Amino acid sequence: MQVKIRSSLFFLSATCLLVIGGCGTEGQEAETEVSNGSVQQAAGNPCGAGYSLIDTYPMKNSNGAVKGHYNLYYNGTRNCGVAECYTNCGVTMNRVAFIRVSSSGPGDWDDVDTGQFATYAGPVYSKPSAGKCLDLLAYFGFEASVASVGVMRVHCN
């Protein structure tokens, strides 16, 4: 699945993520506590059989506090990413995960999961990525107000 995001608001938010690690304040997060039914899936391997965890990237708020993590998995052919909470788990809010092979064009992501979730976003899957660099992006809250991470050109071998 290929998703093209053309919204200037999205690109502004992504720029904030990459430059300062998030925009906004924690006070903007949702107050409602509900479960999205995915806690059991998160306990096992969320990407499916054959995927192994290869890296973890901290998701931080604008003050630098770690609020979650982006887990990167690999099965020998493709990568898979899942953005999971450390704090605010069980609080339904905007949670987004992106992944792509770095050679993709601007705004072209291999896979995106976005929605109102209580625990995590993903799994998202890259195109075949053996020997290629990856770009990863994730955030929680309105315009990354709770936590974010953006890493470009990682795992290039």
C-alpha cells in the first residue's frame, strides 16, 4: 500500500517532529480512557511470524522526556514498525506510524497507520528493504503534542 500525504499541515507537523522532536504541549492530549483491544497483540510479536526486533527509537515530548518508542522489526526481506506508548497507555488519542524505504519520493510512504488508538500505532510494513535505508516517523497526540520520533536513512545495510 502506498500512501501520498499532500496536506501542508502534515508537512508542517513532520517538520516540527524532525527539527525539534515535537510541537505543542502535553496538555492537548485526550482525556478519555478506553482500550483499543490491541494490548494482547502488543504483548507478542505485532508484525507476525518471522519478524525479529532489530532496533528501538525513543519517542520524546518537547521537554525530552521519553513517552514511548518506535520498535523496528525485520524478517530478512521487509521491515515492520510499531509505535508504542510508555505513558498515557489506555488513553485514546491520535497515534500515527510511518515507514518507507529512503529512496521513496517526498510524501510517499510505504505504509501508514493513523487513528484514535489507546496503546499503539502499527504495524506498518516497508517495501522490500534488504540493503536499503529506511525512514521512520511516528507521533502521539494532536500534531505530536505528546511524543514523536523521526529518523531518516537508518539501517542501510
